Amino acid sequence: MSKTIRVGLIRCDTHGMWYGPLMAKHDPMLLQRPPGCGEKEDSYSWQRGGLHMFFYAGYGDPMEMTVPFTEGFEIVKLWDVDRRAAEQSRAILLDVPEVCDTPDQCSDDVDLVMVCDCNYDGSDHLELATPGLEKGVATYVDKPFADTVVNCRKMLDLAKQNDTPIFSASILRFQHEFVKFADRIQEIGEVNLATFSGYGTNPAGLVHTTSVTQLMFGSGISTVQVMDNPKQTAVWLDYDDNPKAPKHGVMIHTQMGDRPRTGLAASVFGSLGDIHTLVLGDQQYPHGSAEILKTIKKMVETGQNPVELDDMVEAIAVIETFKKAQKSGQPERVEQFLC
């Protein structure tokens, strides 16, 4: 492998162009106003200049990056089903990457494949990741890892067969504020209950709050129950008798209305006190994203899967359990999907 990690980027959606400026040299002014901005209907929000403000937050200088940049990567290939989005991405990335005709080409002559996903359900991740895994290319699959645990296992098996590492994660799992918040749980005695605001019930949103739950209380989520009404879908997660987890479970309130920049609130209630936090979403999430990039870099260098990968597989099982529980109206066990 070359000293610089050569990256093939699959899907130039809002996550593709979220990670892109954090790991590759780019033109800040084109990120602020992409070429052709406003001329045609856009596939993704970043094409209207919606990301620049989160990476360049200083009012005095729109060219000074105010979030961490991760050295050691170079995006050399990219693909999107919307060719215009791919061409715009290439321009922002200083015309360095080659725009590929197919996603398969993004895994040729690279050290890392990144399958990006902002708002989808992961159902195409196995298809998109397979060519690179078969070629033995280290692969990062954006959240959710896949639509089913079965498809997660297929990617894991492919990676093992070809002796190559693979990873998938939610940004929130690595977000500094939540890591520090988790460290404070010991202050409040016996943990009685935790609540999180949520990002809806689609897999791309539910995987975030599931990942935060795992960060706070570890793996081993055992049961999912869903309480549905026209104004709210509440998701209850339980750990059985795990003494490190909330005695009365974790409540995720998925319908929160308008929120400040996708901010996420968390509260943990204990026998000696309570702790609360609000992480201001997109204004702070570049920092968690940078931690993921550091983890990916270590993965490529060592050839080892990051330890957090197992929790992502469990998170997909939780999402599958949620779907079944929503239909049945009854508590459902996660273990039935952890094949």
C-alpha cells in the first residue's frame, strides 16, 4: 500500500461530500457554491451549498477550515448514479478524482473503498461493497451497515475470505460530547432510565440512536417494543438484567419536530441524580466524523477490523427487531435476528 491511502468513493450524496472535505484537498468556495448550483434540480442538499457552513464556521474567513482535517487520504475515484453530482464533486475536489462509469470501477487500483449513505436504508450496500471486497480492498460501509443481519454477514464473510478489513459506524458512536457524557454515568448511582430524542423511524436515523445507546451502555440490547400513535413513535430498548444498563430501559422518541441542525438530546436518570446533554448536530458532527476517519486509517494500516464493528451488526438486528415489533405491537427479542 502506498503511503497515502488512495480512496474510491461510491455515492456522492450528502455523506460522500461530508467525508470528502474532511479527508481530501478541496476548493472551499466551490463547496460553498458548487459549479452549476441552482441551474438544475439537485439530487442532494450539498449541491445547493448546504455543507460549507459546518466546515468553515468562521465569519471572518470562508477559506479557513474550522473543523479537523484528516491527513493521509486522497480520493482518486468516485461514482454516483447522478453523473452531474459526481462531476460537481470532482470539481470541488480539485479535479483530482476520476469519475467512474460504474461503482465497480471505484475499487480498481485503490487502497480503500468508501460506500457512503446519508438517507438510505442500506439495501444496496452488499451489492456496492462486493466488488471491492472480492478484490481484497479494505472497505468502509456507511451506516446502516446493511438492511439485514444476513447481508451484514455476507459482507463480513467476503472480507474474511479475501483477508481484508471492513468497518461500518454511526458518526454519533464517535462523537466527543457523547463519549464524555457516557463517562459521567458513574456519577448518578444506579441507572434507572435513559431517554434520547430521535431521527425518525427509518434505518438511516434509527441506527444513530441505537449506536448512542450502545456507546452509553454497551452491547447486549435484548428487547424492542414500539408504541405507535399518529403524533409519536416511541421505541423502548431493554438489556434484560444487565447491571450496567438502565433498570427501566431506554426510550427513544423518534418524532421531535423541527430541531436545531439535527441536534440530539440525551438524558440519563439515576438514583443519585440525573445528567442531560444536547449535541448541536451538524455543527459538531464533523468532529465525530474525523474520529471515524482516524479509525478507518488505522484499519487500513493494520488490516484489522475495528472493535466497534460488532456493535453495528447488533444495531442492524435491533432495527430488524423494531420493524417486527412495530407490526406485531408486542415486545420482540433481538436474538432472533442475530444469526
